Amino acid sequence: MIRKAIIPAAGYGTRTLPITKVLPKEMLPICGRPALDYIVEEAIRSGIEQILIVVSRSKNMILDYYDRSVELETYLEEKDKKHLLKEISLPNVHIQYVRQSYARGLGEAILLGKQFVGNEPFAVMLPDEIILSNEKQPLKQLIDMFTEVKGNIVGVKKMDPSQLKNYGVIQPKRLKNAQFQIKDIVEKPQISPPSDLAVIGRYVFNPAIFAYLENVKPDVGGEIQLTDAIKAMAKDNTSYGLEIEGKCFDIARMSEYIKLINYIWDSKEG
């Protein structure tokens, strides 16, 4: 059973500047809700009971959002607007935070969750990627596969070849249906990607991943890459990819951010 999830939210949001100079990218509005709220909802619907959000000094807005506003609650009650209280009710999950003092990569952010995780398998959810499914929740798809195989699982999606240079890309060995064994993984391949299956921000790991993260050497930019830890661990322990069922939107790309808003709005109107 996967009870815990880490959500890294300490990055600078350089792909969405200039608005992310003052507004965390995780709080970008999507039909009246911040992007992060869709990730938290997915976690809850997938059975997650505890969430660790990795933040930076400039992300206090996230803490404020997942805190009570007694003044607002009182105002709504006094002004006969109690029906709006449900709109600001807190999610039914335990949320805690840790600060990443300097953004040294996704790998370091996850490493900060070592004490939170303990000896349990856990999930990682990247808030850049909003995945909507009419069937099973995207993270739940990975959790169900983990129950079957007990190995690390990376969520993947087929991408247009022109976009693969922006993602981690796996070298797969097909097992069955949408399941693959990861033979290798390459971070943002500029030429000759190993497949068209890109990593899309949903993972389930055994806690052994932390030992690999601790041994990863910083890249040329000084960052600890999660991809390097997955690559090393896949050599020692069978690791898997699962092609997630659902519509995936990378909200750091303006075109997809707008598509997501239109998709959700059209769904509500319909």
C-alpha cells in the first residue's frame, strides 16, 4: 500500500516567467483552482494519506492556501454565504512541508523527503503535469502496478518526436499491455532518443532510491538529476514504465496550459 507522496514545488518556474516572479507556478489558476490542487486531489483519490510538499522561501502562498482562513470563514457565515464554505474547505489529507534552500534539481528535492518516507514505498508527483482521466486516477494506475510487480515504476506517455528533447525518455522492453521494463533512461536527449516514451511526472519508488540519489554526482549545471538515480537503480533492480491512460497537459507550456483550461471548462459546460 502506498500511503505517502512527495510533491516537489521549490523550482524557480523559469519556463513560465515573468508571472512566476511573483506567483508560484504551482499556484497558476486553472478554472478557479490552483494547479497544485489538482495534484493533491489526484493523490487523495489514489489513496494517499500523507503528502510532503517541498517548497522554497518564495512559496509561502502554497502554505497559506492549505491553511484555514478563519477571517474568511467568519465573513462568509456572517454574510449568509455559508454555501461557499465548501469551496475553501481543506483537503482530507495530512500535508507537511520541507524547504529546499536552493533549487539543485529534482533529485535533491526528493532526497529531502527521506525522513518523511522512512522504509515505505512512496509516490512522487510533479505539479507541472496535470493528467486527467475518466477512468482510474493516473497515480492509482501506477500504485496498482506496483502492487503487482513491487518494483520502481515511472509513468510515461508517447510524445511527438519534436518534444522528446524536453523530457526524460526511457529505453523500453515491452512486457504486456501498457507495461514496460526500463532498460535505460536518458534525460532530455537532443539527438537519437531511445524511444517515443517520455516520463510525465508520476513515479512510485521503493525507498532504496534514496541510496542512489545520495550517490548521484551533480550534472554540469550543479543539479542532482532524478533520472541518473533511476538509471543506476534500473541496473541493479528491475524497474518499470507504465503508459498512463489519460490526457496529459504540461502547464509550463503556455499552449498546453490554455488547452487544459479550455478542456476543463468545456467539460463543465457539457
